[in-house]
Amino acid sequence: MEIERKLYKNSSPDAIAERLLSAGKKVTAPVRSGKIVDLKEISKPSEIEYNALTSVQSAKKVAFPKVDKVVEYEVLKDTVNTLEVDFEAFPEQVLFGVKPCDAAGFIPLKAVFNWDYADQFFLKRYEKTTIISFACPKADEYCFCTSVGGNPGSTAGSDIQFTRTGDDEFLVEIITPKGKTVSALFEDILVPDSSNIDKEKFLASVPKAFSFEEVSAKLSSLFESPVWEEQAIRCLGCGACAFVCPTCACFDLQDEKNSGKGTRLKLWDSCGYSAFTVHTSGHNPRESQGERWRQRVMHKFSYMPHRLDVRGCTGCGRCSRSCPVDMNIKEHITQIDSL
Amino acid sequence: MQEFEPKIVAFVCNWCTYAGADLTGTSRIKYSSDVKIIRFPCTGRIDFMLLMKAFANGADGIIVSGCHPNDCHYTSGNFHARRRWIVFEKLIDFMGIDKRRICFSWVSAAEGAKWADIVNNTVAKIKEIGPYEDYKKLASSFSEISQESHE
Amino acid sequence: MSNLIETAEELLQKNKVNLIIGYEKGTGSKTRPVFIRKAEDAKKLVFDNNQKQNLVVYLLRSEVKKAGKTAFVATVPALRSMLQLASECQIKDKELIAIHARDNQDVIVFEDFKSIEEFLTTADTGFTAVESELLAKLMAMTVSERFDFWTSEFEKCIKCYACRAACPMCYCGRCTTECNQPQWVAPASHPLGVFEWHLMRAMHLTGRCVNCSECATACPVDIPLNLLTYSLMETLETGFGAKAGMKADAKYALSVYKPDDKESFIQ
């Protein structure tokens, strides 16, 4: 579908959010709570924080929640009762006010969850998700979307994108058929874009730090390099980076049972944990934090491109901002690129 | 309307309180049957998480009881337990758990009457405060069938 | 800070240590840990007013133990963490060198536990003003209000365990949440899993926490986790005379007792 360009002539996108809510959509948007801004379900537009650089967590949680029910069961005398997930019952939802790097994260997620097994938990939720992103007027030193094939106004992964082009004006790009369907809810408050605005003028500048393709090619020869131990020596092995990342998809399965009744849950997991690869025998193929760090980088920058033809990193910089010891992935990859 | 029958779980030590409860029975002293007694070798063995698990599984009130200080069958188990409870009681109060719902006591093997009082008073108190809905809601917010009381 | 750098250079040049764990400038205005093995890298070291990680968290790592004699740049809480680890038999006396740097003042190099103990008797080991304020605010609430406060904070928790990873006292090879026969505390980030985790962690840290506040700083969603253990410190001090990390041979508060420990709630 060719991208449709419209203009929204208003200082605040609240009216758009209002239309979505009135139509009964579940709307998730950036919300400020104390010192942080995070993505949360909203009940009114006034809750939305439009001016934060980005949110602490990524948008993946609307299709890949931090804890998800797989099945519930009850053991009865002669049978087992199960309560399966009704995949057709996920609500229609809209991500409103997320960044282009959030939207882009769904591309590798889709690839991972539809590769050898079609994960309905993700796919069916994603099917019901419309992504309305807002292009970035500002960036910080952690951002590096332009080094991984993205940019502050990239529409990849978005269904609709808003770009602020003036105090009382937004460019609205309707990108996909899904976007077109949802845009019908607020079409009447949009006007045609007759001036053919160049949105580049209104985007943040994100200087390129490295080339994804170059790094990806280099990585296959760097498996034995001492750089991994050197870079990871300060890594604490917590899960913060994996959990805030828009593309990390690893999960743990846990059974919570209580005499005859139980629930199987799917929970976020992180390859940075020391126990992530521990075998039942006790052997751990990734004994040191450096090996685990290597795995993280390789997975995103080498294995995913080669196996699934997608980039495993969107350059959002969340991992670096959330890391308690400042493991700055842009810095690390730039160093690797120089080897 | 059915009267609220509280679910109380009692964590007691074998040598003092459990024997004391036995005496209550043999003395034919009537006391509420709303209490489920769990026997431990010593109060020192009672993990604070067990109390939280009791609440999570539907208990409205808890009794923790053992030998008087200096009378522990294992000499010092109850001394360790006492320190643990002093800290635990403070922490749960800070986190917003209703500490009125936990009754700590020393009941010896000869105190059959005291045990009946402890139980009856606790049941009366919990009946007054009501079921522990807040914590039950916290504990069961993630499932539909698996969090009903499993007695 | 040249004194810190000079001290570090000398320690490395004279082979008194093979590794110095300190702080360097990070991204933007952040400060982050740095591992220095060569004297010429010592000039990376900084000790500024920024929030600094508790470097004792690295001391029990195999990579650090393999390095041999190690020095680390210590804040006051880190010095306490060191003594606490010593009291838990995790490090031996004179095994490590602690370098305490005070902004624009001389560094103090501690080579044994006794000198740290003496120093700590006059050091500021209390809570910050912000911490004290929030603690007081919470104490003044009703139980029900506190429950609402914590459940609302815990809604943000994603169980990333950054709090555990950043804490120098959480060095268990296998955390309770990682054992699943039985699964004692659920690793899931549903409300019960989160509540039980933080409660259990606070109990496991009682009498061991040195109020470095790393847990709260490391938390990506800004939950004031440090307050959980802070709420118990007065009870520990006034009730048991226990304060973590002040003496290398102190006994863990919950594994000792006094026959006349006072309480007011046991019937």
C-alpha cells in the first residue's frame, strides 16, 4: 500500500487518543510515574506523556507480556480439566506515542515467533495491535538507530506515524492497511497534506556510529577474541537489558501448582543470567559473563541476520540507559567495529 | 447470610504448643474448629515464608506458637524464632501486611486453657476484621481456577 | 584526584596488586566501574560526586579471584560491605586493599580490617536526607496506605533481578528463586511473585544490608527497594545492637540471640 499523507492541525494529539478510547480500543501510551516514563494502558488522554525522549520499557509487552498464561489445569478424579487460552479473544489494542525504534522491534520479534513454531500468544496479540508511532524530534547519546538501518522518522513496523511539523501541526502518514482501518476513527479531523512537507527537517539528528552490515560480517571472525571478557567484566548479569529491549524474546516456562490445580506461565528470561544455560548435569556452556555477553551481541548482530534475515537490534539504547553499570551497547559495538 | 467462618492456620511446635493443644482436647475445653494446626519440631523451624504462603493460599489469620523462652526442647530454637519474628513483624507492617492477623504466642504443654483462649481470641479478632481480601486478591490475580481454597 | 591516580599507579607498578577496581567516566554524566590492570590505565580513575556503584559486588567473582591481589576504590558503604563479607567468611584479612578517596582530599589506603573498623567509627553511615524523608513518610501512613504504596510500586517490577545483581550481599551461587524443587518463590512478575520476592529478599538481607542503596539505583523502573531493609535497621540497632559491616568478626544478627531479647507482641 502506498503511504497516505495527511495533516493533523492541532497542538495536541489528545483528540486522536480520545477517538481510539471511545472506540473501545485498549490504548497503551507513554505515561509518567515519578522519575520515569513507561508504557502503560491509559483510560484518558491526559495521562499521556508526549515529550519524553522515550519510555523505560519497550512496546513488546503488549504482544509479549512479562508474564503470560499458557494453560491452566485442574486434576479431577478421572480426567484433567484444562483452561486453554482463547487466542481469538485478545482485545483490539493500539500503541500510541511509541517511537520508531519500538515499532521496528516488532519485525525481529515476528521473525522469532513465527520461525520454527508459530507462537499464537504473540502472533494473535500482534494481529490485534495497531502501532501509531511518533517520529523523534530529539535523541540522546544512547540512541543509534541510524547505525542499525533505522532512523528517527522510520516507518518500518508502524501502521501510522505522526511527525510534529509545527506548534499546531503534525504530518500523519498512514502506512499499512491496518493503519488505514484505524485511521477511519479520526479521519474527519485530518486534512490532506497539500504542501508536501519534508519531514526530515523535523527529525532528530542521530549520527551514524557504525554500519550494522560491517559489524555483522566482522563478528564471525571474533568468536575467540578477548574483547568479550574485557567488555563484560563489569556486567552484573542482571536481566535489565534483555527485559527493556524491544527485540529480546527469550522466555522461561514455569509451572505454578497447588495440589491438583496449576498454571503454566511464560515469563521473560535473559541470556545474561548465569543459570540461563545450565544443564541438568550441572555443566554450563556459558560459564563466564564474557561468554554470555558475546552471545547477546552475536545473537542480535550475527545469528539473527544470518538465520532469520532480520536485524536483532533497533538502536533504541534502552539497554544502555537501564544498565546499572553503563554497559553502553553503542560504545561496545563501535569498539568491536574497530577491531 | 452465612456468617464469615475465618480460615486460621496455626504453626506450632511439637513439644509445647502441640502438646498443649492436645491437653485442651483431653480437658474437653471447647474451642473454635476454624483452626488448622500444622506441627513443627520447633518454632525455630518455622520459615517466615510459610506464613506468607498461608495468606496466599486463603488464610485470613495465622497463629504461631511454641515453647516459652528457656523451655525450648532444642534449647535455643525459640530464641532464634523470636528474633526472626521481631524483624518479620516489623517488615510486614512496613510493607502493608495486616499484622493484627498474626498472633504469636508461647503456649506450654500444660497450658491447655491458654491454647483455647489464644484460638478463640484469634478467631474472634479475625471475624471482626473480616476476610483477608486484599492479600487474596494479590495472590490470585493471575489465575481463574487455580487459586480457590484448596482444602 | 591525582592522589587517587598516583596511589593506583604505584600499587600496580610495585606489583602490590594485579588488579584495581575503580570508577571511570561513563556515558554522559554517569560514572561506572572500571577494571585496571596496567599502571598506565590508572589515569582513567575518577571519584566524583556522582552516584557510584558498590564495587564489593565484584570481589567474589571468579575473574577477580583469579587476578590475585586486588585493590578497589571504596565508598563508605563499600567499606562496610567488605567487613560484612569478612564477617560471613567470604574474604580473609589482608587479602584485599581498599582505597577510600574523599573528594579533593587525600586517599586513605586500608590494608587490613582493623583500620577500616577504626575509620568507620567516625564515618557517616546514615541514610541520605531523601531516604530519611521517604522512610518517615511511609512510616506515617496507615498499614492499608502502605500496602497500596508498595503494590503500586511493585506493579512496575519486571523481575529483572538487577536489585539482586547489584547487591554485594546477594552472592548465593543459586538464589532461592532459582530452585524449583519446590518452587518456593515464583520467578514470575505477577503481583504475588513480585511481593514475595521483595519480602524474602529483605528478610534475607536483614542484619546484612549496609544501606548502599544500590538495589534502588540499579532498578530500571525506579522502585525504592532500599527502604525495605532500611525500615528494619533501627529495630536491629536498638533491639539487638546489630549494625551490618562495622566489624569484621561480627555475628549475623539472626543467628545469635540474647535470652532476654525484648518484644511486645508475643502473648
